[in-house]
Amino acid sequence: MNMQPVTLKDKQFKPYIPADELQQIVARLGEQISSDYAGKSPVFLIVLNGAFMFGADLMKHIDLTCRISLIKVSSYQGMQSTHTVSELIGLNESIENEDVVIVEDIVDTGVTMDHLLGTFKDKKPKSLAICSLLFKPDKFTKNFKIDYIGKSIPNEFVVGYGFDYEGYGRNLPCLYSVKE
Ligand code: IMP
């Protein structure tokens, strides 16, 4: 596997989490969710664009009868959170009285997820859980519980495996962190 540094626009990124480690993390999350939801039929809401690769891999490890919706919300520009959240699109089905699992790429400040939680709670699901591949505890400003965390990371900007820097890098199969 190519684990050389990569350049995206004006920034250099160094290898951070290799693809095989990511796959182990994703498999563990999938097995945990499958076991916790045994006998239930949850609805998975995969948050685009960032969670497209993680979501696709995660679903291969979900051993349940379930539905999947791809939803979209955006709060980020460049390497700084803008703290503004745009409207939610893509949720075209009712989640009332359903067990819902939100699948996110990362919880950073938590602003995006906090907004999503508010939006979804209004739709009266039976239960609402969060599965995030990454978590940056040092940046977190909210106090909701994250039910499934792939890995907690320091306050570093990452790209690859769905994560982007100004739209670039999502296709990389492993994670890279920015070189300061
Ligand atoms: P939050 O609202 O601050 O929690 O930010 C959430 C969103 O910011 C995520 O869904 C990502 O799209 C983006 N984001 C946060 N940290 C990073 C990063 O290190 N690399 C790329 N995108 C990030």
C-alpha cells in the first residue's frame, strides 16, 4: 500500500492510520452494533459527504435486517469549522418510532451532530444512537453521548477515507494528518 506523504493543494499530509487498521476499527463497530441491535431493524442514516466510505464499509459488517438512508448537512470550510450549519437534505422516509443510528465521519466541535440530533429528535424515533469513526475530545464543545466511537484522536486535521481538505483527498484508502 502507498503510505507516502501526499500533497493536496497547498498542504502536505503524512500517513496516520493505515487501511488495515481502519478496517479492523470498522469491523469492530459493525459487530458491536449488530450485537446491540439483535432482533431489531434499525434505520442507518449515513451523513454525506464525509461518511460515504466509512458508511459503505460499516454496512458490510451489519448483520441485521435494516434500512439505509444517505443524508447531507455541511458545517465546514477549509480547516476551520464555520460554526454554521446548513439545512438537512435526503431524509425522505419517516423515522417515527424507529431505532435510528446516525453514521458520521467525525465529531469535532460537535456542532453538526448537535444540530442533527435536534432535527431527528423532532421526528420522534424510538431510539437515536450515534456512530462516529473518529472523535476529537479536545475540540468537543457539546455534551451529548457518542454511543459508538471508532477512535479518539488528538486535535489534528485529517484527510483520506472520506475526509477532505477543500474537496480533495476523499478517495485515499487510509488516513493522513496535516504536516505543520
Ligand atoms: P463539527 O461540527 O465541528 O463537529 O464538525 C463536523 C464536520 O467537520 C465533520 O463531519 C467533518 O466533515 C468536518 N471535519 C472535522 N474535522 C475534520 C478533519 O480533521 N478533517 C476533515 N474534515 C473534518
